[in-house]
Amino acid sequence: MHVAIIGAGFSGMLSAYLLKKKGIEVTVYEKEAVLGGHCRTLLNRDLVVELGTVICFSQHIKELLLELDISYSERFTYRNFLDEDFRKVEHLSHEEILSLMEELPRLEGLIKAYSCTEKSHNYGKITDLMIPLSEFLMKHNLNTIGQVIAPHLSSYGFGSIDEIQAYYALNVFDVKTIYSFIKGDKLLFVDEGMSEIIRKLSRNISDIRYSVVVRNIESQGEKVRIDTDFDSSVYDKVLITTKLPNDVIKDSLYNELMKKIDTNPYITCAYEVENRNIVTTYYKANLGKKECIQFFHTYKEKDKTILVAYAYGTGDAPLVNQITEDIRKSGISVKHLITARQWYIFPHLKSGNLTEDFYWALTEHQKESSICLIGSLVSKPSISHLYVAVKEFIGTTFP
Ligand SMILES: Cc1cc2nc3c(=O)[nH]c(=O)nc-3n(C[C@H](O)[C@H](O)[C@H](O)COP(=O)(O)OP(=O)(O)OC[C@H]3O[C@@H](n4cnc5c(N)ncnc54)[C@H](O)[C@@H]3O)c2cc1C
């Protein structure tokens, strides 16, 4: 058995690792010259700077970290909230807390009626949640969640609450996550950075093809042929972890899906700053707004302090300068910008494209096909969910 994997992000490298452990031959195709996708640690003069994924939420991921012998720490992050004049304010007012105490159990009850529970790691049946999150929250009188909590979704790159469908929003930002966010629970950080996970997952994978453009993926009887600019190879199965250009996959359902999948632009700016406490600071007035700094976090590495700031939107020089300016106005002395990185995150379908049986039809199709979609194309896009979903997929598809 020989399996090809398209995309060397967390999902692709985890699949490769799990397949290799089962004695299955793997070949990984990656369009960039580096592995990791949205897991990207910049090692700058021994400093660990996370440009992509920073934290993990679940217990499941510890199992992988232990297996790979990767050191991690769990810690509380201290949080500041700033108003439009860069003054410190409370996260939630007394009235907002009272409203949330009434609304959150009600939301929990409503979600229980749908199939998107915190227990599912893949996207499943959709029922009637195909309306924008803001509309869903208004319909059910969940106004405080709408005003105070939902804008955090945009701050993490999931898009405007007027556009993102309740289906995705409530899958990703479920009630448990909302509670955990309000309480400020401990988070798990990988000491040497997320790229350490990718490095260790890739250790025994001898066939990784870098900077390669896949032009064609086509079934040939029971097998699948992959054509690149330079060669053609035939595999028993192909696992696709990422959106591919139109018409690369010669399969009408997958090709239709690729045409409909959308992503959101998101920016990370990393700075070296003057000494500063470890803190995460939210710009309360900006939450939910495009092309504005949403939040930043700072941490100490050796004798340096690193600050990483995030904005939802497309970053050019004026936006990066505005982010730098806002950080300065918050009382921080910026020494210099280390790097700014544009991302495109969270593969999803926009309203109108998502149908009730969409992910169900996809799952059924995958059972028959030698070409399968895995990772954030079909599962909730956080490392912990991806870990469980990919592991489940490999366990059942390659018993
Ligand atoms: C700034 C930022 C912060 C984040 N923070 C967190 C966090 O703290 N916690 C968390 O759980 N999640 C976080 N996420 C989300 C998380 O990083 C992603 O959900 C996860 O890394 C997705 O992994 P993946 O392997 O499914 O996809 P990707 O990481 O997107 O990997 C896909 C890979 O496919 C490659 N590729 C694309 N097109 C082709 C092609 N045509 N041919 C071959 N290869 C191709 C890409 O280069 C990439 O390497 C964050 C994301 C960003 C951008």
C-alpha cells in the first residue's frame, strides 16, 4: 500500500506519521519550501516566535506530545482589555455577566437540539443552522453573547458574525469554549514552538516533495494518479488536506467543493519590544472589525520580550504601520518589527453554498473513493480537533 498526502501542515504530517507507524509507505507533496502550513515557528536568534498556531486546548493533544517527547507548559494567560482610548477596562461589566449567566445555559440547551456538539471533531449534519451567527443570536434573544462574545470569533479569524454561518461558529466556538474563554482557563504551549511537532512528525518520512505544484489528481481504476510539473506517480490512496485550484481533482463532487471553499485573510505581526509582563491584550472596541488590531500577546524569551499581534484582514504597509502605532499607543515601546505574515485561514463554505447534507454526502463519497479529504477541509480547524479527527480517520480507513 502506498498513500500520497497533499499538504504538509499539521493534518498532512500527522497522517504521514500515523500511516508510517502502520508500516504504510507515504509520499507527501507540499507546495512551499517548508513544512508546517499554519503551524509556523520562526526561530530568531534562539527566540521562539509563533507566527501561526500558538496554543492547544484539549487533553488529547498531550498524548501526541508525550509520544513525540515534546516538552510543553500549561499556564494561565493574564488578560487586559483596552477601550478605544487605549485605557484599561473590564472584560465584562456586572450587567453583562448577569445576562451571560442567563444566556449561556439557554444557548447550551439550544445547541443540544442540533447535532453539533462539542464531542464531534468533524463537521456533521447541519440541520437549520445555515443562517448568519448574528441572526441566530438575535432570533434567540442571545444579545449579550452577540455583542460581547461573538466578536471574539472574528478576532481569531473566523470572519464577521454577520457572514459566518451559525453552523460553523457554534461548532468552533461551542459553549464549553465560551465558558473557558470567560474564565481564562489554562492553555497549553509547546516550549520549542509548534514547528517542533511538525519536525518530529516528519522524522521518519523519507519521501517529502517540496515546492511542488500538483496539476492533476485522477482515479485510474482502484488507483490514483498524481501529475506534477515534473513527474507522474500512481498510489493506492490520496489524502488531500488543503484547498486545491479548480479542476486539479478529476472528481465532480470534490471539484465542486474546491470551487466553493472560501478562506479568510488574517495577519500576524511579530515585534521585539521593551521589557514587558506576560499578558494578552484585547482591543475591545476593535473586536469583530476587519483590518484593525484585534489583540496581542507578549512573552519573555531569555532576556528579550516578544510581542505578536493579530488582525483579521489583508495586510499591506499602512495596516502593519497602524498595528505598530496602536501597540505604541497602548504604552509599549516597540524596538522593531521582526516580521509580518499574511495567512488565509479556516476553509469553509459561504451561505448559499452550504447545504444541509453537504458534509454527510462528502463522508459517504469518501467511503467509496480512493481520493479522500481530511484535516481542516472536513474537521473543526483547531489543532486539538484535527488531532482527534485525523487519528480517527486513519484508524478506520487503514485498519
Ligand atoms: C495566525 C494563526 C493562529 C492560529 N492559532 C491557533 C491556535 O492557537 N490553536 C489552534 O488550535 N489553531 C490555531 N490556528 C489554526 C491552525 O493553525 C490550523 O487549523 C491548522 O494548522 C490547520 O492545519 P492543516 O494541516 O489542516 O492545514 P494547513 O496548515 O493549511 O496545511 C495545508 C498545507 O498544504 C499546503 N498546500 C496548499 N496548497 C497546496 C497545493 N496545491 N499542493 C501542495 N500543498 C499545498 C500548504 O502550504 C500547507 O503546508 C491558527 C491559525 C493561524 C493562521
